[in-house]
Amino acid sequence: MVTPLSSEGQLLPVQQRQQLLPRDISSHVIDSLEEDKKYTVSIYAVYPEGPSKPVSVVGKTCKFISLAQNPIIMFIYINRKAREHQADHSLLCHVIVYNLPKFTFACVCGMCLIVKLVPVHQFLVQNATTDTVQARWASVKGATGYRLTWASTEGHIENINLGDNFNFYMIQGLHTGSEYTITINPIFGDTEGPITTAKIKTLESSSVQTLKVSAVSTSTAVVSWNSVPGATGYRLAWRPTPEFVGRDRPRQLALNTSTTQYQLKNVAHDTEYVLTLYVLFGAAVGPGIAATFRTSPLGYVSNFKVTSYTSTTIDVAWSPIVGATEYKLSWKTENSKPQVQYLDRSILFHRLKDLNPQSTYTVTICAVYGNSEGPEISLSHDFEFIMIREVKVEDIGVNSFTLSWKKAPGASGYKISWIPFLGGDEKSHVVSADFASYTIRNLRESSAYKIQVSSMVGSREGSAVLVTARTLDLPKVEGFVALNTTDNSTVLNWTRVAGASGYRLSWRHISVFDTKTEFLGPGFTYYKISDLLYGRTYLFTIRPLYGEVEGPISTMYQRICKTLSKLFD
């Protein structure tokens, strides 16, 4: 029995229709109804002794939209639980959904809905690197999610289902220099909406191939690199290496795409830095390339010495210092106040006059950089002694200096003393008058020292001649490359470093800070690393070990994908 309802919800018995159905029927289609109108549908079982109590449900037909020339229908599913002589019946609603082009037509408990399936609009695929692209889109109202699919021209297809709160996704693990078709379609429950398509090609290379550091001074360095096609900018980062942590803070800055050279300023003197340059593709950061450099020691005056003297004068000379604006020269006796003279940077010689021949003078010089003064270098002069001459640093090693000098008449021996330029314990050694050279050993690598040589007469020490020198850097690993790279491993190869007691090998994914480390023996020249992520770029570093001392760092970036390289014995 079907009874229409008025707009006020009242039954309209005059328009009531009834239909008798066979006992084996459990569903029935009621047709020829009016659109956008409420109906009461009642059903009751008929027994010989009379009808049962009716069960009713209210439904409403849809407002008709011309999807197809289909009549408006209401589909009722009847679940009969009645058994013989038992009048327990229930009426349940059945949901049917018709998928028509660009629309979903649904009837739920007699309530019909028509939903237009709209595609994703404003679908952008951009910022391609060698292995990633960014997909962005505008949210679709009513969508419960999105399906994003990417397919290469070689037939490799991948997809991912995303929630309704997504409007951005970074697709990773793509092949270099390959064209991809990217599609997206909204999802409405169990129904998929229309597809929107875009195409993009990954870059042949998204990393800087050449990174150089030049014109290094005490506080500046010039960094240059090759441009990368498609890049939207660069990020330059620099910080002290672990041996020099605390000397300066880590710093970074963003540069526009037209910049391929930058001067670092206000870096710490005598400090080793690791410099990393990343390529930017919009908000995405591409692979980086690293280099190391070391600034010069802070402008100390070198080769400061007494060139000649009389009973009342002392002539001093020194070598020029790059970046110095002037020199500050001072002198004093043990009991007098220092006298100070500022000299132009072009002056490399000065004569001290009107001195007291009965006194020992201490002469000090430092380079001036604008409003800052560099470290001081001092020497003493005693007029009663014959000054030692022609003191030279003949040979410089990683841990040693060899000095030579011209013998002084009347000297009973010579005293050699040395101290790290940045401070530390002063050490000395006295040799007999027969010596004209001496090798200082057990020095620290990559360090500057102040060295003084003076003549001795008995236990008395004459005027010292001051020289400065710097030990060599420890050898670093050369030929550090990745060979035999697969989709989850790579073999790192390097040239053996003479004198190294082992190697410290470290690696990490460029987007995380969790680093793994292996300590290897001196016989290793290659090492296989497994369990790496396909399509990801890793940072690999290696240092030679010299006992408990670590040598300079060597750095390399490698993307994990199959290569044609092979490792030969």
C-alpha cells in the first residue's frame, strides 16, 4: 500500500494505491510515482483469518535531473521473517547506486541522491629533480580521498591512495631523465571520479658537478660552482669540521638561481670548514655536494727578526701580511713602559733609535686589521751578545721542522725553543756550538708554531731570532668513489693512505641526521654497504686514522640506483 503525503506531511488517502503480492515475493518496484514527493509505504501479511498489523516506512522520490530517460523509481526490499502462523514481519530499506557518466545516482531508504562526479582542478606537477617531482592540486568538495598514479614511458606504474586532507605530495624514487605521466582522480566513497593528467620529465642532473673554494684568507673564501638547469636557487651551508667545533657557528643562506659564486666573510681564522651546496627546486631540496677548506692563521707577522744593530740602535724587519692595514711595533726594557709606533702596511723595516746599550730590549710586532689587532710576535735583544744570523726553516713535515742557522763566534751553544701559535706549553732544547741545524719532532699536524733560536755563552742566553712555521696537514683519502651501485647497495672504493692505522667510514641519508659508522683496518681499500633505500641520495665520508688522531675528511654523495660500474680485483 502506497500513500502520498502532503507538503505538511498529512496522508492523502484519496491518492492511495494498493497492490497484492504473491507470498513468495520479497522485493517489489513501485513505479509511476511523482518526482520530489514523499510517500508512506505500508506492507502487511495476509492470512486466512485476516491481515496482520502493517509495517510502514516513509520515502521521498528524487527531484528528477535528466541523467537518462529512466523513470523515477523507489526500490523496496522486504525481509520476511514470518513463519507459518507467525505474524512477525520487518521491512528493511535497500540501497541501490547507478553509476552513470559523470554522475552517481543513489537511492538510500527511498531517499535518492544525485551527485555529480567532478575531476581535480588546478593540478600542477612541478619542481622536478633527478628523482622527485611535486604534485599539487585544489581540494574537491565531497571527495573522501584521492588516487595519485605515475607511469614512466618504460611502462613502470605506481600509485598511492591519499586522504581527503591531502593537496600536495612529493613523488620520489623516479628515474633520471625520464618522462612520466602523472594522473589524479578524486574518490567518493567506493566510487572513483574522473581522471586529470599531467606530464613531466625528471632532470638529467640535479646536483652541482663542480664546487671550488679559492682566494682563502684569514677570514674570507670565495666559493664557485656550475649552474644546474631547472634549479630555482641554491642553499649554501658551512660549519667547522669536528676537530674545530666551537671556533665558529654553523651558517647557511639561500641564493638565487643566477648566482654561481659567493664570498664567505667573517669566517674564523685557522679553522677547517666543511662546505655543502644544495640545489633548490621550489620547496624541494636536491642532492648536495661538499668540499672542505681551511682558513689561514690570523695574520701573524712572519720572519720578524733583528737584521743589524749598533750600541744605540736596532734594525728590525718582517714579511708582509695579506689583509693587514698597518703594523703596530712596540719596544721596552724590563723596567720601562713600552714605546709604540704604528707603521703603514707598505713598510717592512724599522730602526729603533736612542736605545740604552746597557739594557735588554723586548721588541713586539703585530698586524692590524682595521680596528682589530692580530697576535703579537716578540723577540729580545741584548747588546752584549753577538746575534745569531740566517735562521731558516729548511724542511717542514707533518709533525716536524728542520732548522738551520749560521754559527755565532764565541757561542758555547744554541737554544731552540718552540710554542704553538695559538697557545700551549713552550718547549726548548740546547745543542752544542758544533750544531748548525736541528729537527724539532713530535709536533701537531696542521699547526702553526713560534720558534726562537738564540746563542748561549755558558748559562747566559743571547738575543733570539724568531721564525714562524706551520706543520703540514695529515694525508687525506684520495680516489673516494662509489662503484657497483645496485638498487639497495653500493661499494665504496678508495686509495690506500700510507701510514694510516685504519679508516673511519660513515654514511647517512641526506634528509636525516642518523649516521652509521664503521671502523676499518689499514688493509681496506673498498667496503660494501647494503640495506640502502632505492632512489635515495646518501652522504658518505671517510677519514684516515693515525692512532687516536683522525685525518682530514673526504666526502661523496651517491644516489642509490643500478649502475654499469663494476669493481675489478
